[in-house]
Amino acid sequence: MSLQNKLTHGECLSDALLTGYLEGGLAPAVKAASEVHLVACDRCRASLAMLMRMLKHGGLPASPAEEAEIDAIVDFRRRKHPVAAGRPSLLKKLLPIAGIAASLLLGWIFWRSGGESGVPRSAEAVVQLLMDQKRIFEPRMSGQSYKPMERTRAPQGGLDFDLVRRQMEEFRAEPYYWGKFYLLKQDPGEGERAIEFLKKAADDPEASASVHNDLGVAYLMFGGDAGLSLAGKEFQDALKKDRDFEPAVFNLALFYERSREPQRAETEWRRYLQLDPQSGWADEARAKLKASR
């Protein structure tokens, strides 16, 4: 039986295969089969997660205490999996590729949950992958491609946000991307953190229309009654930066709807359709206009 057939029939990846994959040493067919297995196998992804959690220095040598911790884990793995006997330094050998392991695991998680395959290489890319998963609220974030909104109590089900957060730390994310991360996490308990980070980004006099727009979305989602007027101001500030910025026009129309100003909302929906007559966002704008008649 070939290696690829073994993998497709559910056999877990050996340490040698995991190492070969991370180091780019597998034949294309074996590499593809390994990826298929990793998408489906919680156990093998958990092994990668364990490795990642141990690699605390982004590829720098471990401290003596961490060396001892790694040795203890290797001894445990050798007892659990005799195939690994004679390879006590395997985890130490993986220390220089900590960032690769984290990125690959993150990419697999997004892939399994319906996102695009690929490895994110910046905080901006991580946030974009989160936005590409599904649309979890009505307002439109900057850079967000259209998807129908899904109403669910688990807006990003299947994603390990602790893992995503660690990847953001690895990339040394700027406040703007941290704000978007907490906004997309859609956790009311952390809504204030989304506002805090996005406000810090918006305090920069050179902040873009995107920053002001996304702060407005955070106020709409987490700011309560007091946040409604603040959201409107941020959408207006975004349009001062870029008068034709489509997300801010879309969100300003929503703001007027929620403020019970239907005529002003209708004006903004019509303005939006002049800027974007054909997308899914435009279809929603038309539906809003039709419902207001």
C-alpha cells in the first residue's frame, strides 16, 4: 500500500512525515496526501499545536528550563508512539521553524472552516482570512468581500481564536488589526477592546477612511445607545477622507436607519447604488429601498 493510500485511509502522520512536510522535503504526491489528512485529523493538528505552544522564542534557542520541558514531552511521546524511539531531539530540531508551524496550522484551520487555502504572512492577511470566513454582522468592514449575512451564536465556529491571537502576536500586529481581530471575534465581552484598539488607530491624524469606518462598525456593534451617534461621526469622518468610500456610505445608510431617519437613509442608499450598482452589497441596498416604500 502506498504512503498516500495509507494517509487517505486515516493513518496518522509520523514524526518523520511532519518534519518532512515542515522542511519541504516531501514528494508532491505525499505532500498533498499529508495536507488532506491534516485537514481531517484533529489528532495530527493537535500535535502541531502542541509543538507550536512549546516554541516560545520564535525560533531562538530554548532556555535550559524549556529544554527540560521539551525532553519530558519527547519521553512521553516515545512511550506513547514507539515509532519515535531513537529521535529524542526531534522537537528541538523543530525549534527554528516555529513560525512556519504556527502559520501552517492557522492556514489549515481556515481551510477546514471554508476559507481560502494558503498561509497568512502578516497580521493584515490573518484579519483578511477572518473576514473571508463568513459575514457575521450587517455593517460593512473595510476590505470585506460580499457574503450573505449568517445569524448564528457561533459566528466563527471551528476557529481557534487563541491560536489566531498568538499568530497576531507573532506578526506584531498594529492597533488597527488588533481592533479588527476583536471586532471579528464577535465576543460582547471583548467589544470594548475592539473599540479601544480602533480608537487608538483613529487618533492618528493620518488615519485612513478604512480606520474610521471600522471604528464606526465597532461602535455600532458594541457601543450601545451611546455608541450610535459616535458611529455616525466615524462614518462621516471616513467620508471626509474619501468622499466615495463605499463601506462608509453603506454604513452611514444603516446608521440613519437605526437612528430612525428614513429619508436620510434612503438618500444614502441611493448614493451607494450610484457608486456600486452591481455587487451583493448593492442588492442589499436595493432591498432596503424597496422595504422603505
